[in-house]
Amino acid sequence: MNRNTQRTASRQAALISILWVVGLGLAPTFAQDTATAKAKAKAPGVEVTVTTEMTGAGIVSAGVALPAIPPVTGSRKNPVPSWGKPLPYPILIADRRNNRLIEIAPDKSIVWEFVSPSLKVYRGNEDVNFSPDGKLLAVSEEDNFDVHIVDYEKKMLTWTYGTPDFRGKAPGFLNYPDDAHLLADGKFITADIRNCRILIIDPKDNSVVTQWGSPGKCRHKPPHQLAHPNGATPLENGDILVTEISGSWISRITREGKVLWSVRAPNIRYPSDAFMTVDGKQVIVADFAKPGRIVIFDPATRKISWEYFVKEGDKMLDHCSIARELPDTGDIFVVDDLRDRVMVIDRKTKEFIWQYGVTDTKGHKPGYLFYPDGFDIDVFRDWKTALGKR
């Protein structure tokens, strides 16, 4: 190195030292910057920019005193006593942009709430489902790129898979995971939409025990390839009902990967999280579109037995994400995402007979929701008796 080069290097070093001392933060050297850039390039996940829309209302609560949680005394096969019409059981809602889970009784009182413990780890919960024993909750967060288990009674986040704010396909990473369920054997299943795969994960060691589909091969050829799956619903006998966005495909697949049937949902443009009806014979699916639609059909014949579709006005659905048949009454419960409400639709009259959330109005105080996106039915706890209802 010649003297001029030495002088230049000395001046640069002195300048960096001075700037660091006065707090302008030029401490990292060029070598460190280069090393950081290389590390990011080799990282298995890609960092995602978090927008204001993604954080929603932040950390919020309805702010009401909550009753004591009753013990689990029911199951899906043997539910607790029904409240009857219009809503037979309390509903647990994934209130997406309020970053919380909230349970609403048929009398519209708030009986349970889980508030985000940290927006970094828990933000944008969009689907929630009870475990088979009713004690845990499986939660998915599409645009936080992770899935969780929440302990219902402790109101505690106990497990996470995926890396918040990073998308990827390597172990420990997801890319827009939708739908989340805990299976009878304790495994966790989720539909990893943009990786075009469904994963069954063992929470004990985070190992992937089953994968259907493959990243980059987004076509309908179940179970080896899947066309953007957004639903993976476990059925009573252990089979999985898989919903694929592209082509509106719904398939019934055994845990061993055998396809029992695969059909296109009739009259549906964007199928969202299909379920079987209570009797296990038909499929009910919501159309995530504007105007939205709900269809119940026979998978053997594709014949529609019931349909809800309104083109405009208060009864129009706007990107409804899940519809399910209610046990006991047979009416239809639907989440109407972009109209900030959840409703019960009378099976015969097709009228709204129960609603929570103010239509087209966002909020987090009692009576309000902000982009509700998923729900499950609490047949496990006798809130009716606990609240002194007859």
C-alpha cells in the first residue's frame, strides 16, 4: 500500500470513528455489510414488509369483564345442551384485523377473549378451530406466515410453527398458511397456500410427518400436487377434506394419501374452506367473492341442494370465507369478512335471523368486529348453564 492510499484509509477510519462517537451509527464496516447481505441471500426465508393493513387495529380488547370458564363436558359427538334457535351454541371468532379471538354467546354477550400478546408473533389470526377435546385452539395467520396453538383455559400461546414476517418453503417456514386444525392424534394440519402444499406437523418436535403437494408445482393432481389449497378439514373418521382455489376443486383424501373422490364445486369461483354437512353426506362451501355465495351439494352428483346468493343490498355477502351447517337447527352460519359481520341464515327462509357485528362498520368494542375471517362452534362447554340461562 503506498503513502497516499495509507493517508486515505486513515482519514476514512478516523471519520467513521468520529461519526460513531457522535451517534450517527456508521459502526458496521464494509466487510460486515457484505457479510450481512450474503447471509440474507442465503437465508431460507424472505423478509416481508409489514403494512398498516396487516397490523390492523393493533392490540385491542372489548374491555368487558369475562365470566369464569366452565369445564369441558361436551364433545362434537355429544355436545352440551343447545340454546336452540337462532344460534344453538356460542361461536368462537377469529377477528382478524383486531388481532384477537373472541367468543360470543347466543345472547350476544362476550364470554371469552384472547388478545394478541405481541404483534410481532401474533397478528392477523384468520382461522381458528378447537382441538378434538376442546381444550386447545389451532390458529392460522396468513400474512404473518405462521400457525399457532393457544391453550383455551390458560389463554396462552403455547406453540408456533413458521417464522413471523418471513415467507419460505424450507423447514420452519410457510408461505401464506390458511386453515389450521389439531387432529385426534395431536398432530397439526395446515394448508400452505402459496407453497401449494398441505402439511401435517408434529408439535412435539416440529417435524413434518406428511406433505401433500409441492412448492412450485401448483396444479390439481392430488395428493402429489395441489392447486393453491386453502382448506384442510379433518373429518370424523380421520379423512381430510381438501379445498383448492384454482379450479374450485374439493377432494376427500385419507390420511394415507388415497383420493376417495375429487370434484369441482358447482357455481363457485373461489372456494374457501369446505366442510361436510352435519350428516356427513354433502359439502358446504363459501365463495370468497363479491357478491359471495354459499352452496351445499352432493359430491357424488354435483347436484346443488341449497344455495344462498344475493347480488346487492344488506343481504349481499362480500368475500364470505367460511360457511357451516349448525348442529341441532340445520341453519347456516357464515363469516362475511369484508362486511365485518357473522350471521345465521335460516335454512328455509334464507333470512338473517342472528348477527354479530355492525354491517360495514369496523370496531373492537362490544358488538363490533374488524374483518372476521374464521370461526368454530363451542359444543364443549355449557355456557348456557354457566350464564344462568334457561
